[in-house]
Amino acid sequence: MTELTEKIYYADQNILKRIESDFELIDRKGWYILYRNKTDNSYWRLDEWDKLQEQFFIRLESSENWTELIYEKLKMELLKSNRGTSNQKCSWKDCERNALTEMAICEFHAYTEMGIRK
């Protein structure tokens, strides 16, 4: 299988299958699960499944404080990458970012104000 080269992924069926075959469960705390890649020993955090939330699979720098790390900027970048951007400016007051494709707002406002994750 191909190597996971990005820092963050949506935990779709393909990622969940990869976790099952290529990763070892290390710990489970709160809303997160810690895994170690069997090949390169990298650490990854998976969000616990919740029917109202997207699950993210995030590569960690280390296993230290793994439950306390905040990755909102990375999640916003994934949202932007997933949806793409248009040439239109975000309609949120005083925002200069480009709006997401087929939306009137940027990834920051979609994520922080509207709760959009994918």
C-alpha cells in the first residue's frame, strides 16, 4: 500500500481499513485513539466515532500530550483542500479570504462559525 504522506485525513472507509491493517492501537483517552504505524513507528490520532462529527486521522510529531494537541488550522486546511476555493471573496464582514467553491464564505468562517467540517 502507498504511504500516508499528508498530516491529516478524513477517516473514511479506506483510512479505517489502513488503520486496521497497518497500525497498532496504543491508547484510548477521552475522544481520541492513539495509533502507531507498524512500518515507520509514527504516531497518529483518530477521533472517536460520533454520529454528529467527522472523524479525522492526524499524524502527530510525538506521542507526548497527544490528547491535548489542537489541530483546528490543519482541519481548516483539509476543508479548504477538499472543497476548493473560488475567485469570490468571503462574504463575512472584513474577511479578505477567497470563498470555498460553491459557498459564500471561506474555510475559516465555514469551520469556526458554521461548523462545517467536510
